[in-house]
Amino acid sequence: MRIGMMADVYKPHISGITNYISLNKKFLEKDGHEVFVFTFSEDGYSDDEARVIRSPGLPLLDTGYYISLRYTPQARKLLRTMDVVHVHHPFLSGSLAMLYCQPRDIPIIFTNHTRYDLYSYAYLPPMVDVLGLTAIKAYLPTFCRSCALVISPSAGMRDVLIDFGVDVPIEVVPNGVDLAPFHEPVEPVRREDLGFDPNDIVLVYVGRLGPEKNLPFLLRSFAGAVAAYEHVRLIVIGSGPERENLEEMAGRSEICDSVRFLGALPYEKIPAYLAMADFFVTASVTEVHPLAVIEAMAAGLPVLGIRSPGIADIVEDGVTGLLVSEADLASFTAKMVRLINEHRLRSELSKNSRKACEAYSIERTTGLMESQYQQVVRQANNRKRGLRSRFTRWLDAARR
């Protein structure tokens, strides 16, 4: 098959969606498919992989996103040769899929990767936020009705989409992770290199440092644990707009010597840092399908988190980690302290985590996605026998 991935942003932007598209592309290509990524950037960017089709766009501040309302003629011509297109951002890429693909009966699959409602709360001023949420609820159901298939990476996100008013069937297909680098034995980073003692209990967070991740809450909880246990340390891996504020918050508190902000690290180095840690922590309630959590579980780490769509779909309380029912600081800190103190519990949760993450292996999820592609392509081929579709193809050929 010729598969077109449509994304508002791609490499070098770092995000879970970018990583998923790249990984899914790689494994689909291993199975013999031709996979193209259609995206935007400034002129002159050189890709390190084949079949990434970039159209010029205007930079959106310093977010890494570029805005454009059309693809180049060359990109449009290539897009029309796809057997199926897979949209990963509904607004810009989704609108272009409707414009270029729907009239030609090229089936459109949409995966909703993001809690757009909660991101609007985190990033938009109050009045714009209300308007933004209203626009999301108006647009998403209409867009989803135009798709051949709507996919949610988790059951919790499927429920959120239904609450938005999406009234078409939604398939749950997890985003896959290449588990091998996290399963294989790896030499851990030396704790001494970070100024830690070999006997310290080390917590790790990996992810974007943005307001939607609830990281001030995490630091306050960690401060409560440090007040009781001096041998506890936290490493924070990732970058984002909140890094400076978080470092300042930690620096003026009693945890200043217990936290290390390491910034964004090359992806291939992450397993060595996870292998050094004792458990993974996150206070985010905006996740859809957190790949960093799955990677931590693959490395054998228990997970401490807040019960919410995305997190609760992956982490089973008391089995692969510990969850609190809501963002209550006392409850979260109490469970953090429990994981610090109970080595036997951490060991049991670790074994369970390694087993549970197999459901998210990229090999398994790629197979599931291939089946969905094949089904919608068969349905589209039946429609293409119709008069309108034949006329559109004749018109495209006449324009060449």
C-alpha cells in the first residue's frame, strides 16, 4: 500500500506524536509498504529519512509548528496517489485531507492523539479558552463523520471523544512502542555522575515540560517526600516552556540539591537513565496514550500517577504501579512515600510492568493498524467504481 501520514509538525520537533509517526512509518516500511509523511517546515530543512514531503509554512512563534493552508503542487500531486491517508492532527492536516483526498475517494483515517480541551485550558487565556473549547466541540464531530475510520489510542480517550459529540464508531488501537531498547540489558547511568549516592532512591520523569503536565504539583509532592527521607532523588528529562520556572521553583526550595533537570536527551540514551531509576512519576492528567509511561514499564519501572484517561488505561493500580483518584497532594505524596519505602512492592510491580507493556509492542500495534488500512482501502475500492469517482480520476489525469 501507499500510505500518507498527514501531520501538522514532524521532525526535528520532539513529541510523542512525532516519535509514533516515525516509528510506525519504519515498521510499516519493513512490511513492504510505501509510507510518506506530508508536513510543513521552513525551506531548506534536510531530512534524514526518505519520503518526507514538506510544504513551506510560517513559523508559529517558537512552538516548532508551521502554518499553511495548502501543500505545494508537487505534494498535492503525490498525495492523490495514496491508497489511504492517516491524519494525526485534525485541524490543519485534517482540513487539507478533506480538501485534497475526500473528493477522490482516498480513505481518511484519523487518530486523536491529544486532549485538545485540556491543552486549551493550559495555553489559552480564559476568554479565548472558552471560544477554543467551543470550536473544538463544533469541529471534531463534523470532521470525524467525514473520515473512513476514527481511532483512539486508549479507551479513556474514546470516552472523551464521545463527550465531545463524536457520534461515529471509534476503534481503539494503541500507539506502539519499540520495546527492545528498553527490554534489553543496558549499562545504567552512574548515579555518582549526577552527584547521587549509590543507595539513593531515584525517581524519574520523562516528558515535555509544559503547563499541561502538572509538574509544579509533582515538585511539591517530591518536596514532601524529601522532608521525611533525605536519600530520595528526582531526575527530570525533557524540555519545554516551563523548564526555567520549574528550575527556579526547585532552586529556591529544600529540594534544590535533590533534583536534576537534564533537558532533552537523545532518545537512544533514555533506556540507560530509566535503568538507573527505581520508579517513574507523572502528575499529568492530560495524557491520551503516554508513550513515556509504556517505555518506563518496559524498563521494569513501577509508575506513580493520577487516575485519568490515558494513564489509567495503561497503569493498573496495585499491579503495575500506584494511582491516586485525583490530584490530591497528600494522597499522591503518601503513595510516593510508600514506593520509596517498600522495596518488595517495587519489585513486584516491576515484574508486572514488564509483562503488561507487551500489549503495546510496535510489532503488535503495526499489525492491528495494517488490518485497519486494508479494510478501509477495500471499502474505498468498491466506491471508486462509481461514476463520480471515475470522473474525478479522469479530470486529474487530464490536468497532468
